[in-house]
Amino acid sequence: MFLPAKILYKTMLLVLLLPAAAHAAKVPPYVTDFFAGLQTLQADFEQQVTDGNNKPLQSSQGHMWIKRPGRFRWDYETPYRQQLVADGERLWSYDEDLEQVTVQQAGAVLTSTPAMLLSGEEPLENVFNIEEVNPGGGEQHVLLVPKSDDSNVTRIHLYFSGKTLSRIRAEDNFGNTTTFSFTGFERNPTLDKAVFIFTPPAGADVVGDLN
């Protein structure tokens, strides 16, 4: 069980980093309102991964912080303690159980993935085909389809409850579906800059480009 969970975790990181492409689309007003003026946010999250037969593969929980543009931190607390931190210069991935840190230059990451769904400032209409699903229903639902063939993510669903983003559901080309459900959502809180500073723990193996 240990190795597949680690592989799944690495796959989930791809859900958070999405490639950009040019496309004109109409964005529903509540989506525009959500992203307009968005500078910071934080929330608890629960992540569920299922396969193509809707069989549960993994469940995890944690907390995330976002500071636009380009800074974010996702702390996975269960079932394994892991961190994903973008500090504006580098992207850090830390696996506490393996005592391993992977680091990439943010410039290289952002060259291939200039739009990050929550932490990026690229307009959604420049990134996705956008379709409102069941408009007028109790829960507002928007489907985003990346135009780039480089992404492992094939479809992204955003669910809004009122003016709050309640869930993100992403489908990938491996047939898996990843759902992030948010609670305790705070829009534009004051966040200490130290939240987005990562220092490799003593004794951890560091793999990647530190120059």
C-alpha cells in the first residue's frame, strides 16, 4: 500500500499545475467574482481519489494556503505527512516518511505550466474551454477543459456554494478522478510570508536544482 500511495501523491501534484492555452470563452459571473480581487486564501481540504470504476484509491486530508501570484503551500497531514510549497522562485516537494525533498526552479515549472488554477493570475478564458453545467441549480457547477495536449488533466469541475468554492474535481488521462473538498474557506486572509518559505529539514535528502 505504501508505494502506490506515494505514486498517487506525485500524480496529484499534476492536478495542481495546469498548462495554459489561448481560447476565448464566456466565464459565468460568479466565477469572475470569485477570482476578481483574489489575493490570498486558505482552507482545510479533503482529497479523494477514485479509479475509472469509482473504486476508492486514496483519501487524505490537510490544509492549504495560496498567495497570488505563484505562491502556495499544501500540507498533507494524513495518511502521510507531505508538503508542496511554491515560494515564487522554487517549487518544493517534501515527503516526511521518505525524508526526501524534490526541488525545481519555478521559472522552469511556470514555463510549461504558467496557469495554476488557484494561485495563478492567468484569466481562465485564456486557459480553458468553459461550460456552465446545469445553470440555475442549487450548486453552481462549471466544467473546464484544458486546451493543451501536454496536461495529464483532461477535465476539471468547479463547484460553488454561493460565492464560495466548495469542491474541485479533476479527471486525468489515467482514468482517475481526484476531488478536493474545502471547509473553513477564508478569502483574502492576512498570511505571514514565512508560510511560503521552505527550508529542507536537517538530514533530508535533497534532489533537484538549488542553483
